[in-house]
Amino acid sequence: MKVQFRCPPELTDILPRPYAAKRGMPDWLKRMAATAPSSDLNGEIRTVKQCPPFVDAMGLGFIVPLVTDIRVDHGSFEWDWDLGPSSVGPYTRSPLSFHLGEQLAGAPIAAADSAAIKFTNYWTIETPPGFALLVTHPFNREELPFRTLTGLVDTDEYKDGCIQFPALWRDPDFVGVLERGLPIAQCVVVPRGAPSLAFGELVGDAARDFMRTQGAVNAESGTYRRRFRVAKPGSE
């Protein structure tokens, strides 16, 4: 599954490169304890750090990082980002732009205190024929002061233009710096086409297998990890 990235030659040594999400797990997950005390159970309970589906989702696909530092002060955004002349004609020079509020009118995601911003991406992205790109907020990254909106782009056809990443700014009181390299979008290559849905009943062999699997999971923690989890290959 090859994903091809291209950028103007003068930006090759300037832009941070997209990277496999598996290589960019957040520090809070690394520091997180594997267990925590539970007053309800009067003992220790496993945290999401030991939940393979939670962790595997965060390592799926690739991350597009922020291109430069952006200083934020109560909804005011500033940066120092001078790209110089372009070799491929005019393109967006600003690392951040904004959407008009009217573009969200009627959508439940709209909020009076949320600004609609748009992160600039300077890479073209090409996926194999028949595969699109699902672009969304970095999975389980609720600590970020924005929420990237989800979109699906046919990057096997739209491969010669840049995808931009709209987001809702969720923290009007935020004061600080969004640092270069911060994850602004998580992207997953998906096959295009509707799935064929089939329905049945848990009877016969299906019922036997269900009871066997559910019994094993209920009997001992970590059963999914040991018996059913498939090793996820790393990628560059």
C-alpha cells in the first residue's frame, strides 16, 4: 500500500514530513499507568493503555504535522512563516486560514464560541487506484485545543492538488504555542465502495464459537491481546 507525497522543490528541506501514526504516540499515553485503583471494585483495574483497540486505532494510518509554530492568545493567531518565491505557481502561503461561520450554519458541530479554522497542507497525496483517504482528527487526542473535521477524499483521482484540513477551535481561552510537528490530521487509506452487509443468527457452530470466545475473554484479562490481536506492521 504505497502512498506518494510530493511538495514544491523549495519546500523539500523545510516541511515536516507526514509519518506513520504508530511512530507518534503521545507522551501522555507513554506516561500513563497500566492500572489504576478502583473504589467501585476495591482493587486495581486496567487502564486504556492496556486496551489494544484503543491503542491500535491511534497507530493507524499516518499523521500530517503542523508546518510551523503558531502563537495563540485567546483566539488570536500569529506566526513567522516566509516561504519565499514559488516554483509551481501561486499557492497558499499562510499555514492557517479561516472559514466563515456561515459555512457551518445548520450543522450540529457549529458553536457560538468555536472558530472555524483551516490548517494548510503543502503536500499532494496520491493513493493507489480504487483507494481513498479518510482524513479526521487524530484518534483519541482530546487534549488538542481544536478538533479536525472528518472528510473523505478520492486521492487516487485528486492527486495533483493539496488537501486542506478544516477544524473547530475548541478552547477560546487557550494561550500558548501550537508547535511545529503537532499532529493536525490522521489519515487512513480506505478502499472505495459500499460494503456488502450480511446478517444471521447465533446458532449451531456460530453459537458454540461465540460462547467459547466470550467465555475465554470473561475468564482471563488479556485474552484478546494474546489470542486475537494481529501484529500491526510499522511503516515509513
